[in-house]
Amino acid sequence: MTAPVPPRLEVQNLTRSFGGEKVVDDVSFTVSAGEVACLLGPSGCGKSTTLRIVAGVDMQDSGSIFVDGRLICDTVFRVPPERRAIGLMFQDFALFPHLTVAENVAFGLKGRARANRARVADLLERVRMTSHIDSYPHALSGGEQQRVALARALAPRPRILLMDEPFSGLDERLRDGIRDETLGLLKDEGTAVLLVTHEPHEAMRMADQILLMRAGRIVQRGAPYNLYNAPVDRAAAAFFSDVNILPGIVQGALTDTPFGEFLMPGVPDGTPVEIVIRPQHLKIDFDRSGKPPAPTPENGTAAHGVVQRARFLGRESLVEYRMDHDGSILRATVPGVFLPDPGTPMWLMLRRDRAFVFPRR
């Protein structure tokens, strides 16, 4: 019987404190060869500290790190950073200004000069930088410097590549294209990637696995689709998009709202809850007759409001409504151009299968 293949990177029960405060709190995860895992969370949540510990430039208070099943670091044993077969790529690219593009890419290579030249030429061709082989970093654009930094990080064929906010310094118009090119090259190389970012869009675009962090802990993990469509709490839902919040109180396993009743099986009476709905899952209907649309199992009961303001955002329009029942503001997005005048009466319905219900905290 064939023994199971260990994950390329395994982190077990990692903790790190500064000044008595836990910055990394019992963090565990695995990354397989060819997989992109993303530590996602707001600034100060511990994701960059976790990355630095894996890289070997910081030391954990407890926990262990394994590469291909081999211990590389715990609180007693520690493999030096340069012997971990781990590549690093940071947001400032850190190219050597006195070296050419080719010399930067070749910097970490050892062995025969001919083989090294072939590796450099191959990588520069794959990142479309062959024409800049003799250029110096100051002559390159931000996107070009990013490509060179990626080629340099991959040149020694690291088992694992750590990327800390690598695209944050790029012009927003360039980011998606550069991300896609980077992802393609990483998949071709079969490198295990641990990416740190605070941008949900970046994590959704690049990651096979997202590790959502908050206050030093991983609060949810899984494929991007699962985190977006099955958030563990209100904060997790709100991290990926704007949300509308409908407060409620459970009575008889039901919560009554202007949009109808929501089932709350097993929740004690009197429990405050929040119904969370994303703007794109609100449906709207003009109030032409004064009568609400007929309720449906999918959309429930319609609630009445008037347009507060509308803005065109490019691919979609954002419309804010002041609801009649309590004066609260709900936001809906509509594809394309939809700019009703302020004061326009509307009926709103919500996609009940897209609503999340959480205990109120």
C-alpha cells in the first residue's frame, strides 16, 4: 500500500505574542504542491506575522512547521531560512538596483553557468521580459518590476513561494492581468504558494483555498465559493462585499421581518438575530399600482421604500432606499445603468436562499 503524500507545507498550532498580546493564536493549515492558499484578513490580524514565521525571519512561541513531512522549525529545532527551499516575494519587489534584469533573476542560482543562463532565459521569456534582459530596475515600470521579481523568486525552483501583498504597489488597471499571468506561471511550476493579502477580490481571483483570519485566528477556511456563499458569521460575509442588515427577534422558532418570516429552528425565544443580505440579492419593482407584488417562495414578501439616491459605478448601479417600516437604508445593486429619481417609490424583495441569519453580537 502506497504511503500518503504529505502536504508540501504544514503549519501546526502556531502562536506568537508581542507585549503579552497574541498576534498569531493557534494557527494550523496545510498547502499542497501546486496549490495557492491565501491568508486573508484586515491589517493587524496576524497574517504577515504567520508568513514571516514560515519564512524563518521571525520565531514562533509555540507550534511546528513541516515541509514535505520534514520538520523545519519548532521551539527547539530550526532550519535556517536559506535552507528551507522557500522563496519570498514582497510588495516592494526588492530588486537590486545595481544588477540587470538577468543578473537579478540569476542572483540566487547555484551550479553550472550554462544551466543558469538557460533557466534565466526561460523564465524571462515566460514573464515576457526577454527584451529587457540587460535593463536595470529603475528603467522598468511597476508591472515589469513585478514580473522580474516573480522570475527571480522562482528561479531556484523553491518548493514553496511566500507572497506578501505582492500586487499592492501596482496600478489598479494592471493588477488583474498581472495576477492572472502570475497564477498561470505558478501553476506551471507546480509551486505551493502561500499568499498574504487584505483584498478579498485578490484572494477570490487567485486562491484555491482561503484562510480567513481575524484577531490572530483562522475563523473560516475553504474554497472561495464556499466562503462567499456560506460565511461563518456577519463579519465574514461583510468582508467579501457590502451587506444589508435586518435585525430581528426569535419567537416560536420564527423571526418576523418586513420581508416575511424566517425560520430559526433550535434558537431560543427572545434571541436577537441579524439577517444579512448582499445588495445584489435585493430585487426591486416599481410601485405603479400601490399594491405589492405577490409573494413567492423564492422572494418572500415585498417591503416598500423610496429611492434615497442612485449612483452609476460602471458595470452596475447602486441604489439606496429609505424603508417605510423603520426609516432604515437598504442598498441594492442593479447591472448596467439604473438611476431612478430620489423619492421614486419602489417595492423591494430579497432572495431568501441568499440571506444569512446569524445571532446578533
